[in-house]
Amino acid sequence: MIKEVSIENFKCFKNEEIFHFSKLNLLTGINGRGKSSLLQSLLLISQTFIKQKSAEQLVLNGEWVELGTFDDIKNDSGNNHKDIISFRFKTDDIDDQNDVCFQYVETEESERIASIFSLIVNGEEKFTESTVATNQEADSALQQSQQNKYLLPLDSVKLISQFYRFHYVAADRLGPVEYVKKNDNPESLKVGIRGENLVNVLAYNEKRQVEKGLYRNGEKTLKGQIVEWLGYILDGANVEIKGRKEKEISILRFLLNSQQNGKFYKPANVGFGYSYILPIIATGLVAKSGDVFIVENPEAHLHPRAQSRLTEFFAHLAVIGVQVFIESHSEHILNGLIINALKPEINISHNDISIYYFDEVFKPEQLLVDTKGKIDNWPNGFFDQQEIDLAQIFKYGRSL
């Protein structure tokens, strides 16, 4: 599990900012203050290893995120002259390799990638001097320092393998989709960051057994548990896929219902909430212990009760060993996570939740939850808009 992330000179983070994480992690606060940037630091390293199988070049545009050029991601404060972007990750594993610091600089090859400047694993520099000499001249002192260096093998670094085990569901999910093309790789379990592969994953893996800790009722298969969780969160649900067994047909048809009465309808006629939550549920159900699951705005198109029940799903994921990172603006998500930490039947505690609030001045603050679910260091502006609005209603109501 990733216990600590440090970021420096990346987007809004000019100076080193250190974050401490646990099994269930919630990022919330003012828009445009660094929540997504923090998650992108994880996703950048993950997509780099997925695509390159190496840390030598940071992939700025890949499977998870597309961030543009090096100038787009480097902190642009007026008096900032640093050329190095740093990411540091620590785990709580008992293995020796649990502290890795990546440093990247701009490369001449392409403005859409960055080159490794330093990679330190448990205090040991892995990007080290080569024994092979070169006559190539560098254009700057920074580039000169990169000459005659090579990256030592990282196969034994357990934290590196963690970055291959990411699942990510973005905020801009597809919504209702009725028809999709059959996938050429139907056994793949990647739902897709927007849910673009959801129907194929469900069609060709519907009988796959899910982790025992995620069972509710009914069948213990992927399809069965999607129906169970979807029905629990949204007070009823059923799904159906047509066209899988017809070899001459290259299209799958996806149908939904908010009840289990044998009828099915086009997803657009059932409601956005069902389509928006499906990629989250499906992605969580295919995750395994030791995986990392990042989800943005899970509350989208969900009423408050559904949001609260969804947090129970996240809690069960944490129990089976999936580390969950949630970016959300919903107080129902916050309250739901705390409630699940207090429930005796769910095996997590307040120590398993990490909450960060990002305020107006770009200063993230970790909020501390005690044994009774109370947040002692509740900051100004943190989910207090309801009280402000009620006070306004009372004020103007009295004047009428």
C-alpha cells in the first residue's frame, strides 16, 4: 500500500508537499486547488511503467492521463527557476524496497515526454554513471549531467510492481450507451477510464468469480454482484447483454432496468445514475488485493442515499486489500466513509481513512478522524455551505 506521496515543482505544487495515505483516501475541497494534480502524480508513474516498462522517460500522454508538454506540468510560479519535477512514494511493505524518488527534466527529443534525472530507491541512486564513454556534447549543464548515465534494473523493487496494478475511473464517464462493437480482446478486464469497455468486460467475463469479501447476495459472479451492488445502491437494478453468442453479429446491445421484473430498456430510458455508477462498480469488482483504485466524482448523478451506500462498496474494497483514492465534492461521500469506519460489521477503523482538504490558498490539510468519527480540525469552508444557506434563508425569510 502506498503510504506517502511527496510532490515538488509539479503543476500547483511549487515546494515539496507531503501526503500521508491509508486504505481509504478522500480528496476534497475548492475546485482547481490540486486534488487532480495529486492523483495525476500517481497516474503518470503508472502509465509510464505500463507503456515503457521503465522509468527512463516520463509518459505525459498515455493510458490514464494526457497532460500535454513538460511546460504544462512544471510549476509556473513567476519566481520559480527549477527545472526538475520530483515524485516520491513510500509504502508500508515489510520488504526492503519501499521508498522511491523519481526526478524528471525536460528532454530535447520531445516536449511531450520528460527524461529521468535521478531515481533513488531506499537511498541508492539507480540512475548512475556508465562505464561507457561518449563524445557527445551537451547544450547545458543539466544535460551534461545526464551524459554517461544508465538506469539500473528495477525488477526487485516491489513498489514498482504496484504501478502496474492501477484501476482508474475518471469524472467524464460515458453515460448511457446501448450499442458497442465487440472487443477483439474480450478476456481483458480493463473497464476503461470512461467505462468504454464495460459492456465487453461484462459480456465475456460475466461468470468470473469476484473476491469473497465483495459478495452481497445472489450469484457470486461478476454479473451477479454488479446486479446486487447496483440494486442495493440504487434501490433495484438488472442488466442484460444481447449479441454475445451470435458469431455473425459484431455488435453487443446493453439493456438496463431499475427493477427485476423481467423487462429491459435502453440505458437512456433508465437514468444517468445507473450508467455513471456502473464503471465504478465493475472496476471495483475486478480489482484484487494489492491493487490501487482511483475514482473521480463518484457522486455524479446520484441522490444522497445512493452516494452514502456507494461508500459501503468502497469500504468493502478496502477490507479485501484494495487501496482506494476518491476525489469528491460530496459531504455524503465524506460522511458515508466515516460511518462505515464506525460500523462493527465492516472491518475498518478511523485509522484506515485519510482525508485531505484543499483550500483557497493551495494548502492541503489532512483532517483527523477520531475513534468516534469526529473531525477535530474542521477547517473553515469545509462542507459548511448548507449552514450558510439556511442562515440566509432565515435572514431573508424574516424580512418578508
